[in-house]
Amino acid sequence: MSIRYVSLAGLAMAALVLSAIAASGQEAERKGIPAPPGHVFQTIISGYQFRTKETRALQDDDLENPGFLAVERAADVWKAVDGSEGKSCMSCHGEAETTMKGVGAAMPKWSEKLNKPVNLEQQINICRTEHMKAQPWAFKSNELTDMTTFVRSQSRGMPVAVKTDGPMSPWFEKGKEIYYTRVGQLDLACASCHEKNNGKFMRADFLSQGQTNGFPTYRLRDQRLIPLHERFEGCMFDVRGVPYKPLSDEFLALEVYVAWRGIGLPVETPSVRN
């Protein structure tokens, strides 16, 4: 074997070892990370850990994970020109694999212009309407969910790092209030399931801690990707309540608070859940 082949083989082996170490580290983080002071849990656990081994295997294989079809579709749309300005996402942001790294991990984020936080779906539509002069995509449309999944997937493995201090504080407190408020005919709050009873069975499924690090998530029951506010909406329907509207200030505040509850967990988008 030539020196060149020995060197290439060595590099390949080193890459495999580093990849295995990274995967091992992420696997450990999913099982639970120590919560920061003042957190409601002692250990923060990803929803991944509450799923069956078959579902976890589906998420772990990028070629089998059905959520990656959205990532591939949006990768093409990222480069496509739309709107009267003749721009694509790539015109302003370049290669998403570089410029979008970490963006999804920090959302929702404060907008000085709007004087409120915005989440990823809202930011994508702000880019379309203000910079591309294109029509905004509707919430739950394939286009918006695909692009949200694509951008957030650039942060896979990075820790959730939403900021909740400064001007975000009132939104954090509002989200916390919503989280603990009982609603609907079943008189249940988010905390009733995901804080007091996580790990227990409900309708033949395990209740998780309700973390958001995998959203948008591919739900096997629905056979499609589900954005976070649609899941909020579904939870409120499940308790026979009247849900807030997706992208409303109420759900945005709840998103800020729930993202904080999973702070430090690795982003898993697109995750796979029941």
C-alpha cells in the first residue's frame, strides 16, 4: 500500500472515530442533560428518549427518515428566485449549510423592528415579503414547513440556545403563565401532562417532557411534518379547549417558554415522533 493510500485510510478512520464520538455525545445528551439552576427539572430529556427503538432508528437514519424529503425539497427552493426583487434565499444568505448554522437553535429571537420576538416561520416570511417582495407562505403550507425544517436542520446537534432575558422576559413570563393554566373540559394544563406525568402511559403512548428541540417533527400518525404551533393547537384540542391561533402572540410566548425548558438539548430537526 502506498504512503498516499495509507494516509487517506488514516484520515477516513479518524473521521469515522470523530463522527462516532460526536454521535455518542449527542446520544448521551438526548438521554438527559443537567438542568440549569432554577429549572423545573433536574434532568432535561429529549422526546427522542420516550420513543420506541424502531422510531428512534427511523429518525437516526437520514436516508429512511421521511422528514428529509422536506429538507431536500427546500434545498432546491432555497436557490429558486421568487418575488419582484428577483432574489432567492441564497441571494442574500449564501450557502445555508454555513450561514444558517445555529440560527434555528436560537429561535424565537427578539426583533427590534417589530418590538417582539419572532419564530422561524415568521422570520422566513419576513424575508420573503420585505427582501424578496414575494408572497408569504401560509402556516402549515408545505412550502413554509419545508423551509422551516431545512433551516432548522442546519443546527442539528447544536444546543437549544434561546434567550429569555431583557425584552424577552415579559414574553417568557406570559408563556409560563399559559403553560400552567388549566383549560378545556378536561381542565388540564401543559404541566399536567409534560411536567407531572412525563414517562407515564397515555393512550398507549408515553408522555414526554414536551421538549421542542425536534420540531418541525415528522409524526407517524399524521404521515407528515408537524410545525410546533400546530402541535400546541392539537394539545389544546385534545383537552377540549379552544386553542389560540398558530403564530399568535399567545403561542409565540408559549414557544419562548417551552424552548427555554429544553435549553441545552441538541436540535434534532427533523425528528420522528408517534
